[in-house]
Amino acid sequence: MRRAEDQTGLVACLTVASKIITKTDRAMEDQLLAVANDPERADTLGKARAFKRTWLELADALTRVQKQSSWQRWGYTDFESYCRKELHLRAATVSKLVSSFRFLESSAPKVIERSRTHSESPIPSLAAVQFVEKATERGAADEETLATIRRVAFDEGGEVPFLRKTFKDAAFPEEDVERGERLRGQIAGAARRLSALIAEDGAPVKRALAVRVEETIGDLLAALDDN
């Protein structure tokens, strides 16, 4: 019975088709057929093919494979090689998936449980989970604000543009030093552009005034360098 269920799941994975079959997708489909006798391996590969739709399921599978070192049974020297060669996933992508899944495990396990038991429930996007993870790590927002961010992202399906617009100032406040450096660069850039403009041939500025402006700009730039 278990074998029949595995085969049924494999067939379901194979029916996840895209409008354009790429070379990579074709290779992964061939590999999926080749490893059909290993349910865990086929399941993880199938979810990699459907990555954009089932990122949380894929992250769950990857975390399990990494934790159990399953890739060793499949003849790979390390987890990264398995992901790159069999799943066609870059190391950076795998790192984001596993990191985000572990964050959910520790901070919002209900999201994972909901995805496993209620297939119709909305799944937060990977980008939304990363936003919440970074906001939590930054620690600038108070707990009430963080709770609101989690609710909007995980329960209400808020996407990153909305999360950024609504919570950026609270979750990622610009430090005084950062603000000062930003303003320093903007002022210096504007001063240099003004200097270049009044130095152009035909600039409608009298020479005596242009000289005074140039001197003032020089003083300004020197003061910025000293501070």
C-alpha cells in the first residue's frame, strides 16, 4: 500500500507541467523516473521541480535530507553537491530555503503545520518569510510590532512591497550614523555637480560670482572631509 502511495505521489509530481519544458526540467524529469524506487529521493526532486509553487514543501524536504544526511546514501560527497547536481539548485538558494524553514520551525511552527495538514491554506512567500526573519534578527521593532508583522505576513498573506511600505521604518530604522553618511554623500555630490555646471562654457553666471561659488564649494567639501 505504501509503495502504491509513493508511486501515486510520483505520478502527481510528474504531472506538474509548465508551458515551456526547459532542458533542465527535462533532465530533472528523467532523473525523477530513474529514482522512482526511492520515495524520499523522488519526493525531494519532485518538489524541486515545483519550487515556485511549493517552496515550503521543498524547504521541508531539503531540511530533512540535510539533517538525516540522506545524500550519502545516494552517492554524493556532500549536501551542496546533491542540491547542485540533482536538484539544480544553487547553494545560495538552498541556504535561503533552509534558513527560512528553520526560522519558521522556531518562530512560527503553525505555518509549517498548517501547510502539512491544510493544503488549501495560503503559504507565505519565501521573500515574506525572509523579511520577517531579518526584522526579527535586527531587533529594532518592539514585540507588539513584530507580532503584527508576523500576522500580516503569515496569516494575511502580506507580500514584501506591502510589508516594506508599512513596517520598514519600525523594523529597519536608519541609524544616525547611516543617515549622516547618506546626507554627506548627497551634499558632496550636489556640490560637485553645481561646481561642474557653473564652470561650463556659456553658463549664465558672472565670473566674479562663479569664483565665489567655487570657493564656497571648496570650503564646503573640505568641511565635509574634516567631519
